[in-house]
Amino acid sequence: MMTEEKKEEKVYRQLESNKLLQQIMFQYMLEGHQASEENRLAWVTSGFPVEIPVAMGVGVSYPEQYGAVVGSQKVGPEVCGFAEEIGYSQELCSYARSSIGSVEKPDQSPMDGLPAPQALLAGNNICGTVLRWYDAVSEQTGAPVFLFDTPPIDDGQPDHHKEYVRNGLDRLVDFLGTTFNTTLTDERMHEVADLSSKALELWNKSLTACKASPTPLNCADRFLAMAPVVSMRGTELIIDFYETLLDEVEMRVKEGIGAIRDEKIRLLWDNIPPWHSIFRFFNGLAKRGVAFPADTYTHAWSGKIEGDDLFDSVVSIYSNVYLNKGLEAKIDKMCELIDDYNLDGFVMFSVRSCKRYSLGQLVSKEIVSERTGVPGVVIEGDMVDSRVYNEAQIQTRVDALLEMFM
């Protein structure tokens, strides 16, 4: 009997570069374990300036990526439940709950959890939960916490704000130097910045290629392919992957090959995906000719560290993440993507446990539709915890949007 997954592959073209992606992510996992065994591993949040610990020889692992693994393996309710059993609310971020839960019961979690950290590096430019989350993990593991604090930006970044964030980078270098007995050299920082910028340039070229019709990449493609540029920026290892990905993407564009076989409708996706249902959701819509050439999530990794003063560049890039700039910046980004990628509408995923990303979506929906002239819909659920993901309700709302294009 043919499985549902094999049926879905008929409408959704797999990337050949996924094979290389799997190899790279497996090596990344092994390097994390090695770093932990050598007492030089830090857990890092996704908005953190990872180039600095990388340049100082510190290994990194990302609990948010681990949360995606928990979700994709469909064990979110169980692993999040481990955190709930020791008193954490189901309303708390499911990345945080899956992280805390896996530390509490690693033997019952995928891959036995992440390797033990010797430091916890939190950046609050995209999420305010991370500090208390990492404080909780610190209590569990004994690893110290460092907070890279980036105050929200409303209208421009004043000089005193830049100075404050710059001082935070100096404190980070001191913290890493003391914790891991290491130093940062200008030569090594430039090497890592160059590698990071090169990877981001290749990545963004692949994203930009999705302006083509049909789009060479669908949402699920980008959500998977973004993993190395999030967690391994500044390393030589990922350059080959992004060159291979770009070659494949450009070949698809040249030959008119789309990520799905019969693209009819082009939509924008807003927010983190439902990792537990990512292929079921996007492949199900692919059968109906719906493609997602752009999304707000994967476009967030775009700033290149360059210039004479690299730390000044870091200050600017990591302070100006659009989630650190208020609702208007996010609305502007959505409108820009809709126009640039010639999109017919948009889907906003209101993630129950990610307040920072989901706050204001109902208001944003109306403004974006008014400014762009295209319709949108808000669906609700969670990225890891499938207990609060009502597939029938989501299907009804998406159907109502698609009827507008018929």
C-alpha cells in the first residue's frame, strides 16, 4: 500500500541538496557533543551574535532547533509535558518547555536531549522569554547565563543605545574569555565574519530566486534549509551546502521547474511553522496548486557583518531585527514581500506560545490587506505542541481564503 508521504512527493519536488543538508546537520550534532565533552559548549538563542563565540572557539547548540526536532518527531506533547510535570504552564513557549523538559528527562527525549552546556547565551532581540527560560536551564545544569540585551527600537537607533549594546558585546567577550579560558583576535573575528557574510549572501540569493514563477523553493524547503545559516554561521562547513543549494535553485529557475508541480496561487507565510505538521500542511496545499514563495521567518537572517569596525556592524544587525522594532516594521516587511514576490495573499500562523511573534496579527492582517490589496487569513496553533493544533479548524479557515481566488 502506498504511504501518504509517497503520494505527497508526487506534487512536491524534493531537493537533491537535502542529502548534503542531512550530512551537515549530523556533523553539527557530533561537534556539539565533542564541544560538550571538552567543556566548551554554549547553548545559544537564535537571535544571538553567534559569530563571536564561534570566533573564540566555543561550540554552540540551539535549543530552538532542538524544539523543531521534537515537533517534527511528533513528541511535543510528551517532552513539553515533562516541563509541565515540574510546574511550568502549558501557556509557556513550547520551545522553552521542550528544552526544560528534555533536560529534566533526557532519556525519554529525542537524541537524549542536547549535549550538556557549560554556558547559556541568551539574546532578547526576538524573544523576551529566553532569559527566564535560560535561568531555568541554569538551575537544572549549573551553567551560567549571559544576556545580550538589545532594547527595542522605535524610530532609529540613538547613539546612547548603540553604546549600550556595544558595551554588551565587550562584556560578552569578557564572559566567554573567563568561562572558557579563550581570547578573541581581530584576525579570527574577520575570518568568521567573512564566512558568515558569504553564507548569508548565498542564502539570500536562494530566497530572492523565489521571485520567479513558479517558485523554485516552497516554505518547507526554506524552513529546513535555513538550519545551517542559523546555527553554523561563521563556519566553513556550510558554504558548500549553500553553494549547492543555490546551484539547484538557479537550475530550477532556468528550466522553469517549480517546487510544486502545478503552481496556481502564491501566498506569504508569517511566523514559525507547525513543525509537527509541516509537510502535511504545505504538501496538502501543494496538491491544490498553492505555493509559498516567501515567508517572514527565513528572511530574518540577512544581515552581513562587514566594515572597518565589525562590532559596530554587529550592534546594528542584531539590534535591528524586525521583531525588535515593533509592529510597524513587521507590517512593512510583509507588504514588501507581497509586492516583491508577486503574491496573491497571505497566511498568518498565530502561535499560541510565541507571544512576541504573534502579538498584533489580527491588526496586522487588516493593515496589510488594506495596503497591498490582497486577502489574508489568521490560523491558530503551536509550533511544537500539537495538543493546541486543530487541523479541521485550520482547514476551514484556509479553504475560506482559497475560495477568494476561485
